[in-house]
Amino acid sequence: MTTGYNDHSTPDARRDRYLVLSVECNTGMNGEREPHAFSMGKRRVIVDEIIDRWLATDHQYFKVRADDSGTYILRYDANRALWELTLFDSGRTPEGL
């Protein structure tokens, strides 16, 4: 899968643009797919810990801490077999605060 932004057809959907990822998965304790690593372009990020996970109507979400100390929320759309990055927090306080 190539990293890029998803392409939606409606104006409302285009506002919800997320970064499309290439994700490597392992089988978790319950036999479900879990993210182990993901790539953004040429950059590969290793998942150190799955902090939380939840299901929505059409998506499965994983909040993960990675080897770069960042916190990410990854979203999986099983209907389209598509992984997207919905949130990134570097864990660093912005300068001047």
C-alpha cells in the first residue's frame, strides 16, 4: 500500500482527510489483528505499546505509543482494508508554553 491521503468524493468527506498508512500487523491475544509497525513514506515506526483500542460503527481504532516516543491513533476501515493516521502527539511540550 502506498502512503498518501485518502481521496473522498464529497465535500463533507474531503474535510476528514487522514494520512493513509502501510501497517504491519501481528495476531493479538484474542486472535485479532493488531498493529506492530507502520510506515509513512520511507519512515517506519515500531509500535511499543497498544495503549487503548475501541470499535466504532465502521472502524477499529488503536491508540499506540511508538519507538519515537510519539502517541498515535490508527484507524482501520475493514470494508476498504485501509489504515489511516487520525492523530499524532509527539509527547513534547511546544516551546514558549
